[in-house]
Amino acid sequence: MNLLDRSFPPPPERLRRGPLRGDAFTSRLHDPRVASLLGMWLGVAFVTAFLTGLVSHFMQHPPGQFTWWSRPVWFYRLTQGVHVAAGLACVPLLLAKLWTVYPRLWEWPPVRNAAHALERISIIPLIAGALFQLATGIANIAQWYQFRFFFTVTHYWVAWITIGALVVHVAAKLAVVRANVGRRRASRAHLTDRVSEPEPPGEGLSRRGFGIAVGTAAGVITVSTAGQFVPGAGGTVLLSPRSPTLGPQGLPVNRTAAAAGVVRIARDAGYRLEVVGPRPFTLTLAELHDLGRATSRLPITCVEGWSADATWGGVRLRDLLDRAGIPADASVRAESLEARGGYRTSEVAPPHARDHLTLLATRLNGELLDIEHGYPARLIAPNRPGVLQTKWVHRVVML
């Protein structure tokens, strides 16, 4: 044997798969059945977040002539709360799924046929989109906006890209999932290498233990944040960015009067409410208070997922519209004293504008409205996102 033979011994009996040895991943958790079950639960959570996210988006940006309804008053509270809870539950599920399947990235050959190539290509937008959605979603509920893009629109379109990649991935993996979940053993020979074998005895976390750990993590995250939208469960929000009962007059505040630049003008004694229609008129603050005898018990729900009930007092919006001669089928726009911002105005369609619960509120829980909650007057209507419940209203205009 020459020097070259001594320097480079013969290859081992078990050949390499790609850049790594075939036995490089020894954990029994890298298992097709575990991956299939995790994928199913992750898919359920992600689709739930996607569908409830569509509700929130279409409420804020109605497509075409679509008009959202005003009842039940708790509908947006439920859908947005579920949206945030499902998104947070995706975090441990996604991390566990990636851990289970990442050895597949090293399989050899990297592409076997056209279908396999399509499956592998779909993984790129699927993983990138899922990570982006969860990272930006968590940043949004924490109000940590360190990115330069507009969150709402970007989150919406990336969701469509991700869900499209998910559909392609599920179609490519459906036979494998059925073989591993529907039947413990596959009867078809070409699926044998992808079907989970009985779990061998050994040390470390078992497959069942791994599944319980991941499910427990998802459950704890969900339970310890869901209290921010479940009535009466505010004391359980251990992992929520905010409690639904902390803030001026017992309600949280997202955008303060100082941040909106309205402190001085909102407190100006010369405040006037202008209602523009066929018979336009203006009201002083004292006149507005004199008219404000109506009350509504309504939740205010934010896109960050928190929701809180409150008793609002003020004048019914429909009474102001009738006085201005605005037709019952007309939409109106509520305008804030805030000079700029994406939500300084809000369009109110007839189902909300004419609902008897919709108020131009001047009081909250029996007290004069705090400036942080929209003093001297704010819009409050049933079944609407908090960003559309315009604060510091000074003008209502027929569209």
C-alpha cells in the first residue's frame, strides 16, 4: 500500500448522502409520523390565523361595494382574538416542525423529478413567509415597529403567498401524510422509506413525549394570552403585551393624544363639531353634551388582539345624521383633529351609521371621556376594529 492509500482510507460501508453521512441525524424525533402530525396541527393553526386575518383586513379595507354588518357586537372581538391566539400557537408548532424535518434538506439527490423539484421550491416561500408572518405579527401586538413597510398591507399579501405555498406543499405531501397518520405502515413499496417505523427503545425524549411537550407549549401560550379578549379572564394574561384593564378609565391606549399631536387643540374651548350634509350644522361642546343622553355597552377591540367592555355615553350618530338631512342609505366619514395618520378618518357605512348602538361618545364608564380615549368626542360602533373607532372627532361628512 503506497502513501496515498495510507492517507486516504477506503470509504465506509455506509455511503454519504449529500455532504453528510447517512447516519448524521440519529435523533428518533426526525420521524415522518411526528413531522406529519406536527404539520397537520400547524396547518390548522395557520389556516385559522389566515381566515380570521382576512376578516380583520376586509373590515378595515372592504373590497368593492362590500359592506360589513354591525351585529353581533362581539364578532370582531372573537375573530381577532382567535387570530392572535392561533398565530402565537404557531410559534412552538413551527419550530418543532422545522426541527423534525430539517435533515430532509440534506437528502440526496436534491431533486429526483419535476414533482419533487416543485415540492422543494415551494418550501422556500413557505418557510420564509411563515417566519415573516409570525415575526411581524408578534412585533405588531407588541407595537414594536422597527420596519419601514406598512404592516397591515404587507402582512396581508405575504399571508396569501404563504398560504399558496402551503397548498402546494400539502398537495405534494398528502400521500406521505396519509401513509403515516392514517396507517402506521404503508402497503406501497415506494413509500416505505417515508413511513415511520415503530419507536425503538432508547434514551432521550420519546416521540410521544416530544408531541406532548410541543402541545403543552402551544397550549400554555394560548391560554396565557387569550385572556386579553375573553371577557372576565384578564387575570390570566401572563404572556400578553398588555392587560385589557390597564389604562386611563380602565381601558388600554394604543395611540396617545401626545403622539397624535392633539393635546392643545382637543382641549381648546372653541371646539366645534361640524356635521356636513344637506342641512349642515355645528355644535359646541356644551350643546353636544346636552344631546348626549344615549348609552351603549360595547367592547372596544384592537388589532393587537386585546378587547375590553365599556359603557359609553353620548349622542347617537343616526340622530346627528337625521338632523343634517343625510339619507339612510348614505355612508359618512368621521374626521379626527389629528392632522395626519393612516387612521385619522374612518368611513362609516349605513349598517353601522344607523345602528342605535353607534355613538359619538363623550363619556366613558360614567365619566367625562379622557383625552387619551378621544376627548372631546370619539366614534364607537359595534363590530368594528379599534383603529376605525376614530378618536378626537370634530367633523362628520356625508359621502
